[in-house]
Amino acid sequence: GIGTLTRLGDTKVDAVVVVTDPTVKSLEVASRAATIAQEHTSGPLVIVANRVLDDADRKAVERALSGRTVVLVPEDDAIPAADRAETAPLDSAPGSEAVMALGTLASLVVGH
């Protein structure tokens, strides 16, 4: 939800990361959250579209969040496999698509 953002008042934050799924309702909330967050950040605002399955999901994200900085994190079997192995995906599958996407996110947030 957007409750935390609406309670910030005049407070500025260093960065905002909005996480969404590629569903219509979630993308709508992410778009509203990003609009509110723009007023409260002095740094980067990045939206993470998580568990993106296919081109239809990608297109839905692009339509809903056009003009925003978005990182697409694909659905990736390496993530639940790492969870079952009780290890971090970064350690067990550093070359997986999801881990690479999260590396992009880190660069956008920290490397600004």
C-alpha cells in the first residue's frame, strides 16, 4: 500500500524503491505510490516489477509505468531453489536472471 508514503509529511528520504507484481491492481498502486514518492525523495525512485513471467507481463508494466525507472525481475527457479537450500540466491546462482536484475536495482539505488 501507500500508507507509509502518505504519512511522511515533509520528510525527505534518500531513495525510494517501489515493488510491484505485474498485475493490473498492483501496477495501479505502484504508479500512485511512485507519484507520491516523487515528492519525498532527494534521490532515485526505482520501481521493481517482480515475478515477471512473459511478454504480456512486460507490456503491462511498460504501459502502466511508462516514463519511470523500472527494473524487471523475472520469475526465476533459482530463487525458490536457493530458499530450499537455505542460501542466498546471490551465493547459489549469481548468474541467474533474477539476481542480475537485482544487481541492476542495487546499481540504480546506490550508484546514483
